[in-house]
Amino acid sequence: MNLYLATMKHTNVVIALDTRRKRFDGAYPLIMRLGHFRRTTSLPLGISLKEKDWDDKAKVVKRSYTGTETVSRLNNIIQKKRADAMDIILKLHESGILSTLSVAELRSRIDQKDQSPSFFDFASEQIAALRKANRIGTAKSYEGTVAALKTYNKGRPVAKRKGGPRTKEANAWDDRIQDLKFSEITYRFLMSFENYHLAAGNQLNGLAVYMRTIRAIYNKGIKSGVVEEELYPFEQYKIRTTPTEKRALESEYIQKIVTLSLDSSHPCFHARNYFLASYMMYGMNFKDMACLKRTDLRNGRIFYRRNKTGKLYDIRVTGGLKEILDYYLTAQPSSEYIFPIVNRNTPALMDRDIQWARKRYNQKLKEIAQLCGIESNLTSYVSRHSFATQAMLAEVPMNAISAMLGHSSLKTTEIYLKSLPSNVLDEYNSRIVG
């Protein structure tokens, strides 16, 4: 009750006759007048009454009204519409969203209470916000997932007729390709999307990327008050993954990369340096390394904030790392960036520079793998996984490894460390079998 009163202090809904709009027969439309922080708007109820048939004090239709079979039932319908509107207002208040909405935005929330909001429209808003915040990578991930859903939506069966007039469902075909309601994303929908994805020959881990993105957008929708938490489908649907090939290198192969003799003119020179620099900076990912600036290097330490999580790092520059950094600081003294990866300034163009450079980097790592006799797939992620695994083998505490990697939970770190290198298992096996 106190919550209700607190909400009503700034927001209220009143049933009233709109006497500004008189019809030709002398009747006026019945409306819900919405007041919100001293602003007002109205929502028509689809009913018109003459003043003599409306009790403005009691806010009910009088028995004299002849436009319905049962006046009592009509009054119940009217009061239910007001109660539904108040329920939306109270839920928005509880979630802390109500005070951030304009009266027009609040009207839209109430007016669409019987229409499930568009998942695609909400996702587009999130993509625009991510791009504005320069989170280009996450925005692209969202765009890829929306594109996959639209492709799937296009193939979903819809009632159609061959020849003759098209059904109502068939007429809505093109519209549905372009839209997906939150209420349509059910357990059954997710299972159907999963089956469609796997039947096309795609991998379970690729599906997991899509599902995690759908879940993230859905959670944002709940927090924003766009969709009811009761509709959340991921209580029933569980995202599945399959174990991936081990990415971590054994120490002997890391040493081979370190001792590989390459002069500055060699095509793999920069790739080898990037790999080792990443390894020596807590397994720093390629984008963060590309964005490192001269100003991030102070008093023999590197200070930088991770792009993905915003976590602030403070890393001591060791001897091997100093040698690599000094080379680039000397080679390009006029550049604000340490490594010669980013050449342009806008977020979108910077992202293109990084994507292009990462592609070439991964190509050169394959050549390095051949030079060092490494049979496993050598990519930009391997340095990060290798750092985590070698830290574990050096008996560094798990919480320290998690902090160095910048993970928000130990569970994520455990995924990195879910499999020990083969040589370590071989050694343990030798001890057991003697």
C-alpha cells in the first residue's frame, strides 16, 4: 500500500470523459487520463458516452446507458483496464524505471500491454547503444545473432494457401520475417532454433554463442521493464557446449617460440613479438594490446583498462617484455600506440584495423607453428590459455590466476584450465603405473 501511495504521488490514472472531443451524436470518448510528473496524456478506451450516462464522481457508467447489454460488466472492463495500467506502473516503479520515463514513453508501455514488444527492435536499440559506447565487438556479436534469428524466422512454417486468396497468416509472412516478439521466444522456440542450427551442420559451441547473446538481450529487456520476468525462457532451456581442443602450449614449445631466430625483416617477426608480449602481459588479448598507448607505460609498469570488462591492470615490465616494448617505442617514435596495429582514429575504423591485423597475425602464427614443430593450432588465443595453464602448473593460486586474466568469476577461469597438458598427465600416469 505504501508503494502504491508513493507511486501515485507523481503518477496516476483517472477514467474520464474527454469533453474536448464531442461527437456528432453529443457523446464524448471515455479515456484513461495518465498523469506523470506534472505531464498528462490520454489513452482512449473505445467507448463513447453522453454526459448524462457518466457518473464523474464515482467514475462509473450509469445504468441509464443503453449501449451495452450489461452496464455492470462494462464497468468491470473499464476498471480492469485501469487496474492493468496501474499494475504496469507499479512494476516499473519497483524496477526503478518509472522515474526515468517521459509521459509519452509511459503511455507507450501501457498502450502496448496487450502486445508483446519486439525483440528485434529492442536488440537494435542495444546495438546502437553499444556502438555509441565504442563496444564494437559486442555490437557485431549482437548483429550476428539477430541476423541468424531472422534467417531462421524466414524458414519457420506459416499457414499459406496455394492459389486463391491468401490467408491472414500468409499476409503476415513478410512482417514476421522482419519481427520477433519477446513472447515468441519460448522454450519450444529455442529448442526449434537449436535443431535448425545443428541440422544445418553447425557446431554446438557456435549455437552457444547465439544463445548467450539472446539471453543477454532478454535479460536487458527484463531490467529495462520491456518484458515480464515471468516469460523468461532460460529457466527451462540450458545452454550446452562441447569441450574444445586444448589451446594451451606446453612450456617446451613456448621456449621454442622464444628462441626462434627471426630478424626484423622476417615476415613472422611481429607475430612472434605479439605472441610473447601477450604471454608476458597476463595473456593480454589482441585488441587490448593493439590499443596500448605510450602513456600506458610508466615507471616500468603498464597501466591499462581492459576493453571487454573495464578492469584496470597494473603489470610490471619484465626483462623480456622490456626488450620487445623498447624495439617498438624506438621504431615508431611519433605514434601514440606502442604496437603498429592501429592506424586510424574513429572507433569503427580502429576496429577494422584490429580485425585485419588479427587475421594476418593468426596467419603468421601458423607459419611460426611450422617453424617450431608445433602440431596444434596456434592462434592469438593460445598465448592467453598458455599463460593461465603455466600459472596453474607453477602452483599460482586460482584466485590470483583469475585476477590476472581479468575474469569476473573463478568459474570462467576453471573453463580455461579444464584440461592439463598431455605431458603432465603422462608424468602422473608414470608415477601410478611405475
